[in-house]
Amino acid sequence: MRSKRLALLAAGLGLTLAVSACGANQESPQSNDDQGTGGNSSGEGIPVGVILPETATSARWEGFDKPYLEAALKAEGLDPHIENAQGDVQKFATLADGMINDGVKVLIIASINSELGGTVAQKANAQGIPTIDYDRLNLGGSSDYYVSFDNVKVGELQGQGMADALKDAPDGAQIIEIEGAPTDNNATLFYNGQQKVLKPLYDSGKFKLVRSQPIDNWDNQVGGTTFEQIFTSNGSKVDGVVAANDGLAGAVITVLKKYKLNGKVPVTGQDATADGLKAILAGDQYMTVFKPIKEEAEATAKLAAALAKGDKAAADKIATDESDDPTGKRKVKSVLLEPFLITKADVKRVIDEGYVKAEEVCTGDLQAACTEAGIS
Ligand code: BGC
């Protein structure tokens, strides 16, 4: 079944892809060339909708999630229609309405905020379309399934990274925390995980918290200017920066460079993006968190295939973890995958596993660092 509108959506997406490919400085292996003009719809199989939230907050959404979801959904015999709302809540809602009206059999939601994701899920569910919350859980929402990583563990790895980086520093090391969007449940979980490691260090006086600041919409630019304000009003003193993802870390590093402090002040990150890995090899970023998004996409596709066939028992066998929704006061059946801490010594792993190409990171003056890290 393939309506005219879905075909149009697919054609429109081809255009979006072409445009974003020009601006993107990062591509995972599966994102290149072989997509033809249709972007991601083959017109074969059961139609499934996917709405991604943004492009600017992290290179992951277009660079990893989109191509991996496309491949995984196709491999399950489904016909993926993947759109990106570009951070626009209105556009997100319109895309969802279009997909619901066109009769997608499952809707996969990576929302901009819980309220929006919840509204979209409710509309789809009211039409008998099952929904999967993808990566971000919509608090108070109605999706029966959620696929993500263990996001508290992500935060723990970030906290652990900072503890490792400053283990030999004198007591009272001054830490600034640049956190994700308060409207993204993941940002809360990352923070909670970080504090598991950092709070005892703050309490003991090993570390001193200068300020912890959430950044609306994960806006990287705002993250940079906010960091600079906190840093300068602290007498231009900082010993470590916990940044919630590679995008925010990059913005922080730009500021540190201005003050000639890059490489001296450890910075954390997340997403193992090409830019993050480059900053690690350059010595400007201490660590990132590698979340194998291919696995996230594959688990989502398997769940979607089961739900598209109305086989809830099969879906339940896949989603054997559980997530807490404190707003909706319910548990959501989940797949929660394992994240990994990546420092300079492990950059090779992300490349060996095919997420980022060696050519993307081993550029110019990073050749020597690549050789040293065993990357060829
Ligand atoms: C994702 C992160 C991402 C962030 C900003 C979070 O919900 O889990 O991987 O860096 O959003 O897009």
C-alpha cells in the first residue's frame, strides 16, 4: 500500500537529503550515495513512519539514526518514511498528521519534547497505529514501547570520565556542567548518572561545582555562550567541563581555545561524532560516549515489524527492559542498550565498527595522533 502522499513525502525527502548532505561534515558508511532520489522509501513493504527531532543538536540524527533506521526497517520488509522536523514543533506535528492520515502501520517518534511526543502518540494510537518512542521517552505519553540506551549509564560514564581525567588534580578542582535540554528526559537521566559519580566528589571537596546549567533545546551555540559567561564570572577559572554531548563539548572547546585553555581543561561529550573523535585525538576533549546506534535502529525495526503484524507477544519478547515514566506513573516496555566510554585509546573502536570513517577524523595535523591511536 502506498498512497500518492507518501510518494510525495519520499520525493520531498530526497531533496532534504541532497541539501543536508552538502552541509554535513559527517556521514556514517550507510548514509552515502546508494539512496537514489527516493531518499528512504522503496515503496515496497508495510509503510512505517519515523519522525526525527532535529539536525543541529547532534550530528547523530542525520548521520547515524536516519541511515541505520532506513537500512534496518527495509531489512525487516518494511517501507520506511523518515522525516526530520528540524527542531520545529509545528512541523513535527504536521509530519505526524500526514503520516497518520496516509496510513502508516507503525509510527516511530524521536520527539523534540515529551508533550509533543505524547500528543502525537495519542493521535496515532487513537487511529489504531502503534507507536514506539525512539531514543527519548515521552513522559506522560502513551507509547507502549521505548528503544534507547541505558541513559543513566551514559551519565555515569561522563562522570567517570571527568573523575579519571582529574584524578591527579589538587582538591577543589572547579567543574562547570553544561547539560542538555530540560524538556528532554534523556538530559535528566544523563544528569542523574553524572551525579552518581560526581556528587561524592563534590561532597568530599575533591571537586567544586561552579555551576550546572541546562541548555534549552540542546542549542550548541547557546551552550558555548552560556559556558563563557559562567567561566568569566568565575574569574576565568575552570578545571573541568562536563558537557552533555559532543555538540555542546565542541562549543565549549571553541571558547577554551579563545582563552588558550583547550587541551588543559578536560571536557566530556557523547555520541562519538566525527568532530568529537577529532577533538579527542587533538587532546581537546577527554572522552565521548559511544552508543552503537545501529543496534538501536535494529531493535526498533524488529519491534516495528512485530507491531506492524499486530504481534504484541513478539514485541514483548524484544522489549524485555523497563523504563520509568514518573509523569505518567507507569513503566514502559523497553530495549535499553549499553553505552561505552571512549577515550583516545578507544577511538579506533568506533572506526573499526564502521560508525565513522578513518578519513573523516585523520585529517591534516591529526595524522600522527591517528597513527599513535592505531588508526590506519
Ligand atoms: C540523545 C543524545 C543527543 C541529544 C541531542 C539526546 O536525547 O540521546 O544522543 O546528543 O539528545 O540531540
